[in-house]
Amino acid sequence: MPTIDLKYGRSVIPFEFAAGQFEILGHDENKPSLSDAQIGEGFDKPIDSPLLEEIVSPGESVLIVVPDATRQTASGQIVNLVVRRLIANGTAPHDIRIIFATGIHRKVTDEEKAAILTPFILQRIKTLDHDPRDLMQITRLGETASGISAELNRALAQHDRVIIIGGAMFHYFAGFTGGRKLICPGLASAKTVAATHKLAFDCEKKTRRDGVDTALLDGNAVNEAFMEITAMIAPAFALTAITNDAGEAVDLYCGHWRTSHRAACDAYAAQHTITVKEKRDVVIASCGGYPFDVNMIQAHKALEAASHACTDGGMIVLLAECADGLGRDDFLNWFEADSSEQLAERLCAKYQVNGQTAWSLMRKTERFDIRIVTELDDAVAAKMGLRREATSEIAKLTVGKHGYVLPYGAKFQISV
């Protein structure tokens, strides 16, 4: 019988099924990882931008913005090469700082910093932590055309040059990760994060706003707000990676913060969009392991992908370790609502960012029978409308059923 190893946290769960029972949707990147020399070649051919060495002059201060531990961006290798280039060009190490774009996520741990940057860089370059609720860290740069206050970490305004380093992946309402998201919401105040995210929800229709969806950038109100606020900083240089399952860079797009990121998104979508002829009654979805299943808020992104492949009333089995729990202490409170419609009313009365994720999750539990293999407690899973299952039960649940397996649920978009 065919067997596939599905990633779960930092381990795997083998799933055995009858021949012809399941179709596998998605795969690991089959391209070899980029060498330092190949990444250097990318630096030398930036998109719509001068060379990095022509942008940053000796004596200027540089702020490098990197994602937190919930993203897979090959930042360790890329940051190392950027720092070496800057120093070789005359920038002093003490003029370089690195800040983690955590948005409203928790602070990055010391262990995670070493993994994101490598111990070599962490020991030599000063790092900064972003706190979206610390008003001493925040400065107001103005407001968007729609009246959103643009409040960002003041370190962005205190350095001569800002370099953003991230990765392109699908995002279920911002379209894609990376690029402008490193600035907003990555380094925005809690107030600005909430105001920009609220654009994703239509409070008249009590549902997702038209134009706000996975892989959509043009006409996406959330993306457009992120872009407008990021333009107030106008990062000097951007680097966006596409990574394989091991988190290694297989493609890199460098240059202007707008156009190089857009090129990366276009390439990612072309490589990671899967069209199926029909939806099926059962979908087995792994988030792709750590960091994509580090908490429930992150794991929901794989559930979003799985929902596009499953028939209404069908079963989705989600493998999500959630070693960090839900991702927010107050996330579970949203599930006091009796329905997604009632949750939407609460959300519109007093908007909070994670309330929208809770609404999206509840909508899915109303449409599908969702089972979850997880380290979350039974009671916590049940309150969210999920039924916790043991690993040994997966095969029993799917006997005689035909469906799909998504081994890298967070990385692929499914369309019918």
C-alpha cells in the first residue's frame, strides 16, 4: 500500500492508504538550493534598482528587517551575505542593526534569533525587538488616503537605509507574504495592524470583502493599504526568497521593494497553484510541519487551502502540532459565539485582528467535518468546533473514501 510521510511539527506521521484512494496535491520544491555564489549573482542583477553597494554609502546606518519564526525565508544565508557585502563596501558593523518584523506575534526567542540569523550574525550585529503596543517605539508618519493612521517602529525613521528580507508565500487575505508585509503589519503599531486588517472584512455583508483573497494583490484593499504605508518608508532594497521544504532558498528576487516582490509573487503563484477537476469528500492536510503548524492561527492557513478541495459536508483531517498553542491567549474567546454570523457581529462591533481568523475558522467548521491531529487539549479543540483524533485513527476515518492529500497545505493554492 502507498505510504506518505506527512510533516507534523519537527517530526512526521506516516499515512498509509489504498492504491488509487487518494491523489497527492503539491510537492516539495525539486530545484536545488541556491549557493552563496548564486545568491550573489542575484545581488548583481537587481530588478528596477541600482546595486546595493550603490545605494548604501559608507557612514550611513542600515536597518535590516527580517521575519519572525513563523516564516520560512532562508534569511540566515541571505542576511549573512547582505551584511558581508555592506561591510566590504565600507559600512561599519556598528552601523548595521537587524529588527524582527513580528507584527502582533509574540517576541522572538533567543533560540529563534539564532536560527533566523545564524549564531555568527547574532553575535556580531545588534538586533532589535518590535513591540506594537510600546508607544515609545512607535512614530506616526501620516495617514493613508482612507484615513488609517500610519504608525510604525521609529527605528525605520532613525536609519538612513532600510533593507527588507522575506519570502513569498500565499496569504489567505493579504494575497502573499513578504515584501511590504515586513513593514506593515510587521513593524506597525497594534492600532495600525488592526485598521489595515479590518479592511479584509465587509461589515455590511458580514463576510470577507470582495477582492480580498489568496494570491490577489490588485484590487485587494488590505494589500493596497500595506503598500501605501510601506511607501512612506520606501525601503532602499528588498530581497524575497522562494524556499524549499527545508527552508533553503531556491529562487531569489532582489531590487526595488515593489517590483522585485511582485516578480517573486508571480513566480510563486505559477509554481504553487494546483487546479483539480473536482472537489472530494475527504481531504488530509498537513501544514507542512514547523513553523507552519507552530500554533493554530498559523495552521489555519493550511486549513484554508484544504477547504478549496473539499465538498461541503465533507471531512478535512488537519495535522497541526500547535506546540505554541493557539497563537494568542484571547483567541479562544471568540468561540463563545453561537455561529459565524454572531461572531461577525461581535467582530464588527469591536474589531480585533485574530477575531477575523476565528471567524474564518468557524465558517469552515460549519461547512465541513473537521478532525485535527494536534497537541492541543480535547476541550480546546472542541470549543473551536474541531474533533481531536489520534494518529492511529486517520486511516480508519478514511476507509473506503476517495480524496486528496495535501502534504504542504500552507504552500499551495487549490482551484477547481
